[in-house]
Amino acid sequence: ARLSSARLGTAAAEHERILREIESTDTNCIGPTLRSVYDGQEHGLFMEKLDVRIRNHDREIEKMCNHHFQGFVDSITELLKVRGEAQKLKVRRDGKDCVSEELKRCRIQQRNIATTIDKLTHCLPGKQTHPEYYPALRTLEQLEQTCLPRAGQYRFCSIMAENIPKLRTQIRDTAMMQLRDFLESIRKHSDKIGETAIKQVQNTSYKQIHPSRDQSSLLQPSTKEAKYNEVELITPVPGAQDLVDFSPVYRCLHIYTVLGLRDVFENYYRKQRRKQARLVLQPHSNMHETLEGYRRYFNQIVGFFVVEDHILHTTRGLVNRAYVEELWELALSKIVAALRTHSSYCDDPDLILDLKNLIVLFADTLQGYGFPVSQLFDMLLEMREQYGEILLKRWNITFRQVLDQDNYSPIPVSTELEYRQYTSQFPLQDPELEKLPFPKKLPFSEFVPKVYCQIKEFIYASLKYSEDLHLSSTEVDDMIRKSTNLLLTRTLSHCLQYAIKKKNVGLAELVQVIINTTHLEQSCHFLEEFISNITNVPPDTVNATKLYGTSTFKDARHGAEAEIYTSLNTKIDQFLQLADYDWLAAVQGVGTASDYLIDLIAFLKSTFSVFTNLPGKVAQTACMSACKHIATSLMQLLLDPEIRQISMGALHQLNADVKECESFARAGPVAGFQGDTLLLAFSDLRQLLDLFTQWDWSTYLADYGKSTCKYLRVNPHTALALLEKMKEMSRKNNVFAQFRKTDRDRQKLIDTIIKQLRNLIAQHHA
């Protein structure tokens, strides 16, 4: 065993010497060394030791190349310098036999290292450009097809050849990971990208707003928007390319192109972006509650399509125009549907107006990138109808408040300043009133200037929505006029009717309504001019819509007039209900009018004194209507079927009351009647009472049917009905009539007249 161990130790030392000799000997002289190996008895052990030494050198070479290449190059550079010096030394010492064995060994090592450097240089680009993925792939291709075959059959070459596919996969996966990060980043930052793009358009189309009128809060943008629009200074705004690093997209596209997987990449990119588009186009359920909700929605959509537009113009076919247009068409339909749904929940005109401004800015931004947006402007015109309806509801409340708070009395003015204040609000043109000294009264009440100003405010609000919709002046003018007509014919008209017909409205208030609506009617042409001034469209333009203000106020006035007549008659009925006639009263001396009728006449005199300011023939019509109503009511009272008996005394009392009415009519309670026109209201009643109180039946029967008949207005049916009531009275109240010849004669006379009246009726009214 000791002998064997000693023998192995000797062999190991010999093998180590041989290996050192192989490493340090010129390759041309290595033959004898190798022969000694094969002649030895421990050939197998030497081969194992040689394999170990080779693997060690392989690891050192790979480690040197991978981790210390630069230092290695620096060392070689130094060695090259040493070689140069050594050559000089060789020249100087040429011919000398004394060459250091150590120098020979260094020279051989230097040559071997130079050879290694030459072989590794072909592989060097693949290592140097690894962080630059696209060039790295190109270099790997060059390395695989050109460099490695030229490097020879070295073990490190086969190792590198085996790793090339792995490197390709690693580069592809790394690029895809960066692309996913990019997609996630733009999804999160679409809001900011869109906000930036919209702000660029806002800066480009910036225009100073000059308020030229005193408008309600409705007509102003929201506080933040107003400040932004009115005082914003135009400052440079970064573009999408400044906010987003698109290099991951370009890098990944190039890598997949080099790998022959461009179609795979395009399909993946488009699929992912379609998914993101669906998320972006899905609005939050409460988006309609605030303007900020709409703004975030628009910003995200703009951000999405700004990115796609940038990709379209900076890559070759990753996305094409057809793909982007298809995506936009899908998006547009969803945007319009979402806006229709969410805007329908809104009942605030301020929010609708701000939303309209946002949509215009949104559309202008995308139009600047080449996307068609006509559907958005069509939808804005649809929203215009909704905005108009909301305005009408708001102004309905405003008009009702104005009418409810009005005192329906002429406006007193004490100074010139106060007078000018009212005339600046309403175009009053009354030269006679101008001449009167102060204090004086305007003919209308407060609601006239307030209603007139509110109509103008509504016109301003309508104009506000029409701005920036790319409409012509004629189209804007037409929209405003149609909206104003709806305000006049529907909203204001209903409010006026409400004010006229509400409970407890008095005659004085109705008279003031008539005066007020007359002045508003006269102001309509000023409203026409007002609209023309703000739209720059002359009112006499062909096909221009005319305002219906005249008819609106005229209808309201007619409604007030009819209500006056109805209210007056209702009041008269209240007095007539107090009538308490004794239908069985005996004939007395000269009677006086009933108390209720005296009170009624006093009321009429007081009422008609207020009617002096009414325009036209309203006062005369009201007075004639009142007198006719009194006469008709008294006639109905006489003919009431419930009253079966009437005495001559009762007819004399009624005659006294009619005389009182005739006296009132003859006195001319209102101006404008010619002659005894007002007395005609009582003519039917007067002739009937004269016929009975004077018992002038012979004249009536003889002249009936003639135009000269004294009792031309007495209907035989009416006379017959009243006569039968007198007959019933005579029959029941004269129990002993058969004992008095005068009563019997009177009864026979009544019977005779009744018979003649029936014959008369039969002859003339068969």
C-alpha cells in the first residue's frame, strides 16, 4: 500500500509537470511532451487531470469575459505594451544567447492570450449591447450566424450558442413586461393626458369674455369656470408625448418584428386597448350629479384617443386609420348614449350650460385630432330642447313669484331719478305722463317692468346655450325666437291665467292686469329689436320667426276682461241673494227701492269709478254686462217656477227697483255711451212692468206684431206666465170673490186676457 501510494504521488507530480509544460510550450514543439504521456503507465489518470484543468480554464475564461472583461482588456493592452518592449529588447540583445527562460514563458502566454482575445472579440457585441434589446437581438443573430462559426469549436462558443434562444426569450419577455407597465400607466394617466390635450385646445381658442349686461347667476358659468375663462393667462401646456414615454411600445414592436412575431404583437396591443376603451367609455353611475364627473369622463376618453393618434402617426401599422376610425365610431355611439341618459337626469340649467360648454370643448379637441364629431353637435341640439324646458320651468316659478308678490297698484314715483329707473327697465312712452309734476304714478304695477326684464333674461339664457355650437346668426336668431315664443305663449300665458283666475282676486286687481298686459303688448316690438341687436339679424328678414307676444298679452287681457265680467256678475248675484220680496204684498202708495238694490247700485258706482283707466271699451262692456245681468236676474226672479203667486203690490215694488236701476243707467256711470244706450239693458223688464202696472192689454193685443208696438219687447209667453201667477193669487186670496162683483169682473178679465194670449201665441208661434 505504501508502495502504491508513493507511486501515485510520483505520477501526480509528473502529470502536473507535463501540464505546466503543455501550458508553457510552443504548440509546434508539444509532440514529445504528449508522447511521454502515452508512453507512461498512468494514462487514464492524466486524462482525468487534463479534463479538470481544461474545465478550470474554461470557467476562468468565461468568468474573465463576463465579469472582468474591461479589466481583462486593460491587462491585455498592458501586455501588448510589454510585448513591444520585449521586441525592442530582443532587437537590442539579438545575437545574445542569454535569453531568460521566464521571458520565453511570458511570450508564449502573451501569444495565447492574444489568440483568445481575437476569438472573443467576435462574441463581444452580443455582451456589450445586451441592455439595448433591439440591437442586442440583431447582434445575437450576427453572433449566431457569423461570429460563432468563425470563432471555432471552442466550448464557450457552444455554451453561447445554447444560450442565444434563452436570451431572445428573456429580451422578448422583458419588453412585454415593460409594455404591460406602459399600458397600465396610460390607463391610469388617461385623465391627465386628456386634461392636457383639452387645455391645449382651450388655450388655442381662448377668448376674453366681456359681460355686457347684468345677468343672473344662471347666465354665468360656474365660479371656477368663470374665473378660468375670464382671467386665465395662456401658458405653454405639455403635449401627450411630453407626459408619456412611448419607448416601451416602440421597443416591443421592434423586438417582435425582429422575432417575426409582429402580427402577434399587433393583435395583443389592439386587444388590450379595446379592453381599456370599454372601461374608459363606461361612465360612473353618478356622473350626472356634478360637472366634475362629466369632466373626468371626457378627459379619460380624450386621453385614450390622443395616445392612439400618437401611436398611429409614430409607428408603421401598429394601428392604422381604419382601426382608429372603427374604435372612434364605437366610442361615439356609446358617448352619445351615455350623455343622453345622464343629462336627462339633470334639472339644473346652470349644470346643463356648463355641460354643454364641456362637450363643445371635448368635441373641438377630438376634431383637432381628425375625429368626426358631428354627432356630438347634433346631440347638443337635442340637449337644447331639454335646456329650454328646464329654463321654462325655472321662469314659470319666477313669473309666479312676481305675480304673487305684486300689489296690483300703479307705481308711485317721487323723483326724476326714480322715474328714470323704471323707464330704463321698461320702454314706457307717454309724453303726457312726462309733463306731469312729481309725485306722480306710472299707469302699470311693478310686475310690468319685472316681467319685461325677466323675458330679456330668458333671451340671454337662451343665447348663452347657442354660443360655440358653430351655428349661423340666422339659426341662433331662430332658436332664440322660438324659445321666447314658448316662454310667452306657454309659460307666461299660463302664469297670467293663474293670476287672473286665482281665488280672492278683486275687480281692482283685474283692472290692473288689463292695464298691465296692454303695456306689455305695446312693448313687444322692443323685444323684437332686442333680439335682433344681440343676434345681428334684422327683424324683417325673410322667414324670420315673429314673436307671439302681442297675441299672448291680448289673450291675457281678454281673459282678465272676461273674468271682470264674471266676477262683477258674481258680486251682483251676492246682492240679489239678499232680495226679499213680498210677492203677496198689497198695492201701496209711491214706493221706494229695496235696500239691497240701493246697496248694489252704490257698489256699482264705486266699482265703475275705478274702470276709468281701462283701455278701449272694456269699461262700457263691463257696465252694460252688469246692467243686463241685473235685468235678466230680476226677470228670472219674476218667472221663477217656485213663485206661484204674485200680487200687483209686488209688481209695483219691483217697478220701483227697476226705476232705481234706470236712474243709475241714465246717470252714465262710465263714459262713452251714446244717449240712453245703457237703458236698453232694462227695456224688456220695463215694458213688461208697464204692461202689467198700467193694465194696457188692449194696446198690447191690438198692436202685437207691429214694429210700432209700444210693448214690442214683451214676449207673449212671458206675459202669459206672469198673468197666470196673478190669476192664482187672485183666486186663492179672494175666498169670497163670488160675493163681490168687482173681484168677479177682474177674475173674468184675467181669464179673458189669458185666453186671448193663448190664441195670440197659437196664431203667431205655432
